[in-house]
Amino acid sequence: MYQVRRPAHSEFTPVRNLKYHVLQWGEAKSALPPLVLMHGWMDVAASWQFMVDAFSPSFMQGRTIIAADWRGFGLTECPGHDNYWFPDYLADLDGLLDHYAGEQPVDLVGHSMGGNVVMLYAGARPQRIRRLVNLEGFGMPASKPEKAPKRYAQWMDELKSLHCGELALKSYDDAAGVARRLMKTNPRLGEDKAQWLARHWARPNVLGKWEILGDAAHKIVNAQLYRVDEVLAAFAAITAPVLSVEASHNQMEQWWEGKYTLAEFHERLKSVPQLQQALIEDAGHMLHHDQPEQLARLIENFLAG
């Protein structure tokens, strides 16, 4: 089992009528900008533990780090409806920063879905961000307006599937089964980390089965199309320096089958006024699991300016 070097303090914070689960490391109050870490789809705040453990003592001195489970993930409450809207993530993040940072600008890191959220948020609230790190938050393929009717139909069909129980998340006999699932998804994830992470990624239910801590409604397609022109406008409005980090193992071709490429993402990044790009070697999409030391050094250097 992975041995945690920097235990986190766990607490619940009210955000928009939900109890948000938040992990906190380091100083409770600090003159340094808080470092805020936001996870990706079907992940949890505890996923950042390996990277936090890899930060240097000098970087951690006098610093507050917080990570939250997004709504409907981990231990944060589900909102009680049957689908999720992307703008809600931005408003939730806004509420979290109100609580933990007040008027103080923060250093903000987002992975995957979380990376997409923080990029849009930084365009909407540029004054709240000192420095921004996007870890493999690539966005989605461009959509055309004529696709809207079929998208609305797909959304309604998937809602019916959810209510019929057809979109339920798989359960496992024990934590070891969850760990094997994590290692199957990410072959670079060592068994020690997988065994530790499994106990934060899932919990046993009343029948003794281990259930993933994620709402099945997250699997439903967004009813609205992905509008690239709006994304580019948000990117252009970011005033903070941005670090965009990719893994050496590019999985976009596997995900999108040619509908969206890394080259297209790089073209979109040209709208960001102050941009740096970096590559993490020997890593896949879960680069904060695969190479936490490399990533920690990269973030430390970037935040130091």
C-alpha cells in the first residue's frame, strides 16, 4: 500500500446548496496564494495525493493547498437532478474560491475535465487567477449547429436509459477489484498506488459491494453543443500566465478517432495571451499518477515565475 507522506485534512464546505468535500494540505492560512487543484471526470480530489507528496519542503513551507471533489464525485453531494451542466462547475469553483481565498488571487491547476473548467473560469474571472496550469484539458471536437436536433434526441434517450438503470456504474466485490480496474485503465499505475487510490475512488455499500464514488448521470451527453468560438473567446480573456501540460503518450487519437487532434488543440491555444507548454515524459493521461515528481517540479518552477 502507498505510504502517504503529507496527510490531508478532510472537511465539508457549503457551496450552492451542496456539501462540497475538500482536502487541505499545508498551512491553514498563508500569505502565499492558495494552490487549488481540481480533478477530472470520474476522478476524486485524493487523486492529487501523489503529486502533493512529491512537492519539495521549500515549496510547501507556508503554503495552503486545497483540492475538492466536484459535484457528484467522491464525497461531494449529488445535486439531485438527472444530468449535469458544465457552467455549474464554474459556479461551484467560484463558490469554493470565495470560501477559501476571498479576494486573494489563487494558483489554479485542473486536470482533464478540470483543466477545461479552469480555462473557462480563468477567462470569466481573470482577476481571481495568479497563475494557471492546464493538465491535459483538451476540450472537445467542434460541433456544427445542424447537429443540435440529434444531440437533443440523444440527450433525452440517455436520460431514459439512466432512469431505466441502464447507465449504472459497475460495482466490485472488494477494494482489490477496484484497484485492478484502475490499473487496467492506466497500466503505468503501480499496485501500491492503485490499492491506496481504490479506497478513495470507491466505498462499500450496505451489501458489501464496492461502488464507484461517481454519479451515473455524469455519463449522459451534454444537451448543448460544444462551441469552439466561445471557448476561444474565454481563452483570449485570460490574463494570468498559463502552463499547458501534456503527457508523452498522446491518447487523443484513441478517444476521438480523428474527429479532433492534438494539432487542433494547439491551434486553439494560440488564443491564450501568455502561454507556456510542457511535456511529461513516460506518462499517459493520468500524468499526476504516472510521474508525480516530474509534474511537481514543473509546477513549482512555473509558480515561482
